[in-house]
Amino acid sequence: MQVQCNKCGKKLVIADKKIPVNTPVAISCPQCKNRIVLSVDKEDKPAKEFESVSSNRASGQKASDMDICRHDCNDNVFDLYEEGMSSAIIIVDDNGLAERTGRALEALKYKSVFALTSRDAIDKLRLHRFDLLIMDDDFENMPLANNPIIKYINHLSMSVRRQMFVTLISEEVKTMDKMMAFAWSVDLIINMKDIEKISVVLKHAISEHERFYKVFTDTLAEIGYA
């Protein structure tokens, strides 16, 4: 299914099989956050005109369409579309670490999805606005300066970026080292030695972050820009 936001014109390509039949699903436009309602009737057939996009992805080629967001058929981003629920994406190589992080976020009332590759992560980030992102700082054994996920986040508009709390898990940097977090353009760093305390650290850091931006966001809301 091709969807176009009626507010900003952003185009999305979404697999019909991810949308419940005869059950409307509300999603947020990844660009302007406008609410979009999707629905697939029982008699509807998948749109064949977008098979070329899937073929290009399978062959490793870029889709030629202008800035169309892609969505892998085997992920579960649509499970996150529940009004009022906080969402998180966990991007780590280690399964044990991913499970521990997922349990910690569940305790904090986050609904989480996992990304297995950089491309998988960016596809999910294009489709959904996450409240929290947690990533290993050497994900895919790649220097942070070359990490495509960090580059993608840094190119987001400030209005979108400040709504996502970005956290790095590091073997080297101390927990809550604000200078290194600033240098890496993230909101928080948690050292691997403190991973068992991740719930406490995140809760404190996110509360501090929200207090910092409260005046700013309240002002935007008053003038109609939030």
C-alpha cells in the first residue's frame, strides 16, 4: 500500500499484510507527526505497482522513487502503534544484552522493537518516531564516527530529534559522562558495568531531559508549533 500524508505530502510504502484486515490502524507521519488512518478491506488486493521497490531492495539497489520510506515485511513496528504508549528501538549485537535491555525498558513501560542491522534500524526509524533509542557504541564493529544510524539521527530536523532520547552503551566511557555524550551528539551514555542499573539510570536521565525541555516545549505549544 502507498500512503501519502495529507498534511506534508510525505510518501510511505507499507506492506498490506502488516495492516489488520477491516480494522483501521492509526500511525504518525515520520516527518510532521500528522495522524494517518490506514485500512485494508477484505476484498482489497496488494498493490502490484510497488513490486519494483521490493525487487530493488532485494538486489541491494536504491529505489528510484523520491524519498519513499521502506518497511521490511518481517519486522513488528506496527505493534508499536498504540496511542499513549512510549516506544523504544534497541540496536545491539549481543542477544543477552538485548534481552536484558528489553526487560529493563518493559519495566519502564516502553514497548520495544529490535534492529539487527544498520539498514534494518534506519528503515524502522523512517517509519516510526521512537521515544527512546538504545545502541551499542560499537554496533556492527563500526567506529561511532562512521555509524550510519548516528549520521541518520544527526540529519533529522531538531523538532524531530529532540523528541527522541538517544542512549549509547559503552565499554569505555563512564555512565552519564555528559561531555562525551555531547561530543557524540547523544543524550546519555551508560557503561556496560552499570547495565544492571539501566532502569534507574534511564529513569533519572529522561526525567532530567524532560524538565530541561519543558519550558521550551510549553512555549512552542502556546504559539501553535508543538
